[in-house]
Amino acid sequence: MEDLKVKKQEIRTQVEEKLGAMPQQEITEKYDLIEEQLFDFANFREAEVTLLYINHPNEVDTANILKRCSESTKDILLPLFTGENNGTKLYKITDIKKDLKLGPGNILEPDPKRCKAVSIDDVDIAIIPGIAFDEKGGRLGIGDGRYDRIISKLPITARKVACATEDQMTQLIPMEAHDKYVDIIITDKRIIYKI
């Protein structure tokens, strides 16, 4: 178990170093390519209720994806993580400028005073964050297990899609029993369906 934690941290560090060494312009271009592939992706286009995320460092930036979704007819949901029993509630965002507030770690989160809570059962497609991925759908996040818990509660019909640069792809993510896989990974160069 300790070995797996060490391996996971090594992968996080490798990705962080790769992305840190890249000029911001190059990263932005890769994010733009990912965004275009996502918006061309049939499952994403057809989804009415979309779970998105606000990115942490070393995760694909979702600011423009959120903006574009807010200009469409999609229902955008964002998670709000609470300390009670590792709780999570999903909230519908109607105005990305007004419905978000600064949360822990200076990451924006839904403001429950302005947003309506929505059941996870309503999600058609979930865009799942991560720092590193493998071609089998293995995912490595920031290490708090929040999205593993979300994935396990999603309806079986909801597609679990990750966005990542090719630099975030690795040979193999060491997976523990509680770790959850994504179905599809959209990179700046390809769409990977879980093997």
C-alpha cells in the first residue's frame, strides 16, 4: 500500500515537472485542441446535463469549457465538497460569473445560496479531472479520493470522460481497490476508449 502511494506521488511529480517545463503558450494550445475535440465529441454534444469541474494546478483548465457550455442549452453541474462524511453535492450553474465563490485552496466552487442542488442521477456525462491517466482509463487525481466517490455514484448510463494532454498520459497508473476508472480520455491528439 505504501509502495503504491509512493509510485502515485512519483507520477504526479513527473507530470508536474513536464508541464512546468512547457511554455504557457504551448500548454494553452494543447488545451484548445482538447476543448475542440470535447465539443466535437458526440456524447458530449448530445448530453443535456453535464458534470464539469473547476481545475486544480496540473489539470486541464476548464474555464473556457465552462464559458462555452454556459452559452449553450446544456445544464452545467459543479460539485461542492463538504467536510461532513466526505460529502458532495452537485449544483446547477446558470451564471458562471455570479454562481461561483472562492473556496478552499482558492478554487472556485458553487455558491449554494445562488444555485439549485441537482441529483447525481440526472447526470448524462461527467467530465472528470486528473493529473495523469493510462490507456486503460486508470486515473490519478490530487489524492483526496473525491472524484473516485463521485464516479462510484454516477448512473451506469453516464459517460465518464477525462481531458488530458498527451504529457499527462503514462504507461500505467497504480490502482487501488477504491480507485475508479474513466471510460474515455480526450487528449490534444486523440480520443482513447478504455481498453
